[in-house]
Amino acid sequence: MKKIHYDHAEIEQRWQKTWEDLDLFQNQVIANPQNKQYLLFAFAYPSGSGLHVGHVESKTALDMLVRFSRMQGKNVYFPVGWDAFGLPAENYAIQTGVHPAETTKTAINTFRKQIKRLGISYDWANEIATSHPEYYRWTQWLFLQLYHKSLAYQDSGAVNWCPSCQTVLANEQVVEGQCERCDSLVEQKNLKQWYFKITDYRDELLNGLENLDWPEATKQHQRHWIGKAKGLSIDFKLKENNQTLTVWTKFWETVYGVTFVVIAPEKFEELELGKLIDSDKKKAVEEYLDQAKHKTEEERRIGEKDKSGVDTGLTVINPVNGQGVPLLIADYVLMDVGTAIVMGVPAHDERDFEFAKKYNLNITQVISYEDKEFDSQVKNQERSFAGRGVLINSGRFDGQDSWGEGKQNVADWLIEQGLARWETTYKLRDWLISRQRYWGTPIPIVYDPEGQPHPVKEEHLPWILPTDVDFNPKGESPLKSSREFIERTERLYGKGWRPEFDTMDTFVDSSWYFLRYLDARNSQEFASKDKLKTWLPVDLYLIGPEHIVLHLLYARFFTKFLRDEGYLEIDEPFNKMRHQGMILGPDGKKMSKSKGNVINPDEIIQKFGADALRIYEMFMGPLEADKPWDDRAVAGVARFLNRIYNLAQEETTNKTEPTLERKLHQTLKKVTEDLLVLKLNTAIAMLMECVNQWEKLSRESNIGVLTKEDLLIFIKILAPFAPFLSEELYAQITGTTESTGYQGVHVQVWPEFDAKLAQEEQVMIAVQVNGKVRAQLAVERQQVGDQVKILDLAKTNPEVEKWLADKIIIKEIYVPGRIVSLVAD
RNA sequence: GCCGAGGUGGCGGAAUUGGUAGACGCGUAGGUCUCAAAAACCUAUGAAGGCAACUUCGUGAGGGUUCGAUUCCCUCUCUCGGCACCA
């Protein structure tokens, strides 16, 4: 039969229009808890460059699962929206003068069009954009709820400042001392800013991870970020005035080895220790404090190699042995770790060792090691070592295991003596949400003429983002340039009142969007309790691994807060979460415009069709892996689809070829199982195997090889993968017309798997002799369980006999249906 | 330095979680069709040896457990992510 190329463009456009006219899969949020499935894709920032192949990957993967679930009779909700506030649109506005609202709208329209072309079956009825007043009104409402509970508060202190973005950043947005977005070196500034008190939930955020079905690596990451550490706070006394200086340590067993104490510059000032210093030291100390204050992030990093500090001339008493040791100031001690005062144990800590060497401080070994070389190196003050050993020079604890009884006994004793207590520290700090940028949600706060903050009244929400604004960065919030904003505030609150000019971190917007999805047009509340109760939690969240600490932590925090406020009944928003990998350029590198290795999905759709693009991206490899693009492999997928199209044109028969029927049911089984665990690459491979066999049999036969029913089974299991082609073929075969109402493949029931039909009649059993496969036995299915017979068959097989000649069998193993293993000597 | 993921043909990747390594796709070679090409289809395709049936080797390296290891254990090595002066 003559092979034709089916017209993918025509078919795809026609069905896209039909589905849209029918409002297929729209308005799926109904309060029906039966069989509910809330499937969530991390909503995207609508960038001006449009959809890229990475977007296609995650959207398509979930769409396949969604279509499959629907056919399985699940009540599926699959919403869509836009993380529409953000810097790129604002930066573009600075360059071109085009208002961010304009560019955002255009970008969303482009994305929407592209997504529809891909055949993603989103429910558009609850589409949201975080920049829409009816959305950010509730972001502001949430801020106010936090404010009323004192979980949103204002504080001044050192903050991370990006000189290029002209805004402060959250700790989470500083990567290696650089701005996450533009890689500028981050500076420290003292500013009064708004914070969310996420630390109130730190223990729950940590413990809640336990039962989540998330990738273990992601959970581990969040644990590290929260950074809970149990240690001992030990009180040292200042000799000069008996003032207590508390150090915090995880290595208290080395306390007898303390030969100095180091304090962070900021802490030294906070405790006002300067006044105790002798005049001869005063100048050096003041100089050091001044210099430390002005160190840039870059200089500090250089300092990693060369530690600096200054002796205060003050003496600290080690409580365990009464020894007086010097107090030094050094900026390698960080203000926000522990108590910002560190006990210096140079024999057993690398940093302390370095510091001691540089400033000629004493070194006392208090742990001896089994390894003689190590031990003598430490003894000779050539290096430090932090491994396990036996305590020495440690009074009553000498001879005890430094990681076992010794560690325990030292702690017990210190606590008993009232010298120390357990203290748990965390790395997680409160979330700084103020941003000195325009394109974001305005913080709903106004200041009275005395400068005291007050919440914007709820009836004034949404607290609209003004439009008469000069975007050009001047180191302060662009909103200050809006006359309307100030006039509005004075009109509503009184003369001399001023609005808060900062906007919120866009991560605030995205921390609760999955809640708004459930009731996006509700003007009375952020979502009705009924719908929240019905649909939460999210059943599967597919999100890039780049959101591990930021978004996922914040969203969990919001969920827990709203639960405590009585709005939600769940503790965790996303019980099951998976990551999609990155699609790399053909060169195996991350796609970027500057590298010129970007693949445009529109071009692929035009050339090969949306179905081919969808299937290719899923066929590339495991969803979670990073995979390089291969242009030629897309053509292979297009070929696969074309073969299906041509085979489906052939006549059907009244009895399916038995081997093909078997293959079809094996395929049904494999595809069903793989879809449930998102192993889409192997599901597609199985579909290909099935088609290969179908084609082979069809070639060898003059008449049809498939019944109409079996053909329809194949089309149905193809439907989640290739929604357009399967819809077309289904319509062709069943002859349904629009007049009968929509009866297309996407509302059909997923076929039932028949184990009997999938079973092979003959099973191939391999025979190993001394671990090497030497023969294959074709065994009737009924005989597989007959061990005696199978072993007999194996031993009398001529191939096997050859290898058994002159040998005695000493062991026989039969794994039913798989393998016979004979051991002979 | 620490934490995490990983290393399988020329390439992307499979492998029922201890049971025939290399499914499926790409690429390559030869062929069919064609005046020719493209497209499409067929056959072969881990490496080495052999005319051949066949044999040996082979999942980053080395060792171990086992009748049997890509899979489990130990040591090492390389790659990719992340964190990092965290006391």
C-alpha cells in the first residue's frame, strides 16, 4: 500500500478549534471529592521570548497524565496561570519605556496561543495572573493576616543589596555572594524592611518533610536549609568585669583545648566591650572594627584564605580549667551563626589553627589519634585534626572516646556544673519580602505623619499599583515618583500620610497561587472553604529542581499559617512532588540565546507537528534527567506517527492476529503501569514495539490483521501521547459526527487490560552452566511450574550437555519462568 | 572541604530492583524502489578473533558476597548539581 504523509498541520488546527468550540475540559472545579485529582504544574513567568522547549516538557508530561487519568474516570483538575510580576518586564520597561503591564499582557497571549497549539488540556476557566488586581488583592489580604498575627513585621538591620537590580534580596536569592538574577556582587546595607516570620514554623517545616512523597535529595536540601543543629552553649567569663561571654559549639569535648576566644566585630560592638580596652590597644581595635565594617563581600571572600583579627588585650576564663585565654575580634566569626562568639581550639579545628598560627596563639592538643603520623603532626602543631580519638589533657575525662562516652560525659558534667546548657540553632532566618521595585504587589501599609505603620483597610483592597511611575532606578523605590499613590493615601487616610513605597518579593505571589486556582473568580474570599477542602492537597506537583528551597519552602509556610488561621485543613500543600529535568541544547549545554543553541518549539511544531514534539520530548529519557536535544530523533518520532496513520487506514478484520493481540495487551499493560509512575519514555518505546509488530504482520498479510475493536484500543492508549492524531483516527474509524455530540477519543474509557490475552504461550528459559548462558529452552506455559521436568529438559539439552561433559553437577537452581542455573565441576 | 545525583555501544537511553546487558529511537553500512535524488521500506549494527557454526571479553577502576552482580557491600576515580570561614 502506498504510504502517505498525513497533514499534521491541518489535523491539529482543526481539532484544536473543535475542542475550543466545545469548551472541552473547562470548568472542572466542582465540589466533588470523589476520585479527585489535583495536578499542578509550576506556573511560569511569561517571558517575552515565548514558550521554550523546557516549558513544553513539563506541561506535556502532566498533560499526558491528566488525559490518562480522565480516561480512567478520575475527576481531574488541571489549572493554568502566570507568575506575572517580576524583574524582566520592568527592566525591559526601563530600556524601552513600554509599560510592564503591556509587555506582560502580550507575553501571556503568546504563551496561551502556543500552549493551545501543543494540545495541553488546561482548564482555562480559572486562569490567573499574579499581576491582576483581583489576584494581588488577596496577596495583600494575606500580608494583612500575617501582620495581624505579628508574623509580618518591620525591622532594620543589615540586608543584602543588589547594586544592579537596585533592590534588597532575600538570603535565598544570594548565591555565592552574588545576585541570583544578575550575578552582581551583593552589598550589605542597613535598611528598615518588612519580614515574614517563617522561623516560627521552622520545626514544623523540618518535621513535615518526613512523610512527603518528594525526591529524597530535595527533602535533604530543605533540611540543610533549615539547618537545625544541636549544640552546647558554654559560659565563659571575662576576667576584667566578670561579664559572661557565651560560646556555642557542637564540639564541646574539645573545651579543654581552648587557647583563645574569638568574637564577631558586630557582636563586640553590641556588647560594648570597647570601653574595657586598655588605651594601648584601643587604636588597633577601633581601626579593625572600622575596616571590617567597610569590607565588601568580595574582600571577605578573599579573607577566607587569609584570616584577619585583632587582639583586644582582654582575658577570658575557661570555666573547665580556670585558664585565662586572650579574646580576639575576627570577621571570620559570623554574626548570625551560634552566639557570634567562638571558642578557639586550634589543635582540632582548621580555621582556629590557621588563625592561631597567624597570631602566634597557643595550641593545646586534647585528642590523641590512633594514626601515629596524624597524632605527631597535631602534637608538633603542623596541622589540626577533627577526627575521632581519645581525650587527653582533659582532666577527669582523659582516656575517654572523644565521640562516644567522652563527648557525653563532658556535656553531662558541664551542664551539671551549671556552666553550659543545650541550645539548638537554625540556619533559616526570617523572610525579607520588601523590594525596591515597581512591578510587584504593593505592600498594603500606610504611615501616619509620625512615621508609624498602619495596615491598609480591607475595604481599600486591592491596594492598586499606581501607573504614573518613573521606572528608572535611582536607588529607591520607583513608587515614590507616583503622585497618584501619595494623593490616594492622603485622601483615604489623612494629610501627611504616606504609603509604603516598596513592593513584595514575587515569591510571595507564588506561595499561594495553587489555592487561588481552586476559586479564581471568587470576590469574597481567596477561595471558598468548600473547594479548598475538596481539592487539597495537590496530588502531584511537577516543578523544576531550581525551586527546591525558595518556592517550596515558602508555599509550605503559607499553607501552615492558613491552616492555623482556620482556612485550610491540610498540613502540607504538595504530598507528592516530582522534578522535571532540563532540556539541553544539541551541544549538551544549557540552552541560551548567547550560545545560539536554543530550539524553538514553534519551528518543530511546524515541521513535525505538536504530537511529534510532545512524544519526542517524553521519549528523550527519564523526565527528571537533563537531556540534550537531537533534531534527527524528532524526525524518528514523526515517522512513528506517520506509520500509525497509514496502518490505521488499512482494512480491519474479524479476528486479530493472535501474536499481535498479545502484543497489544502487553502494550496496554506496560503503558498503563508506566503512566502511573510517569515513566513516559518506556511507555512510548512499548507503543513503538507494538507498531513495529503490527506493521510487520500487516506487510506479510494481504488482509487486515487487527479487528476494529483492537484498533480502537490502540488509538485510545495513544490518545494521551498524541491527542491530535488519535482524535483524528478515532473519528475516522468510528465515523462520529458533530451532530451526535462530542464522542471523541478523549472522553472514552481507558481500556481494560486482559491478562489472559497478554500471556505468551511459550516461555523462553535460559540455561546457565557455571554462570554462563549456554542454551534456551522453549517451554509451554503450562509446564513452567514443573521443576523436575524443566531441570531434566535443561540437562538433556545437547548444547548444555556439551558443556557438562566430563563434569559432575553439584548444584541445580531453577527460577520458575526465568532461568536454570547448573553448577558443575 | 561537606551534601546530593550519576558514570552502560558512535549518540539519547532500556533492563521485571539479584536472573539471558544493550529494549526503543537516532546515527552508520549495505540493499529495494527511481533515469537520478529525496522520501519510504528491508537487512545488519557492543568489541575482538574466526570462512563458518562458534568462542572470548564487555555496564568508570579494583576487590568482595553469590550458582548468577549494571543491580548488594568495601576501596578508589571521574563528571554534574548544590552548600560552604556554620564554630
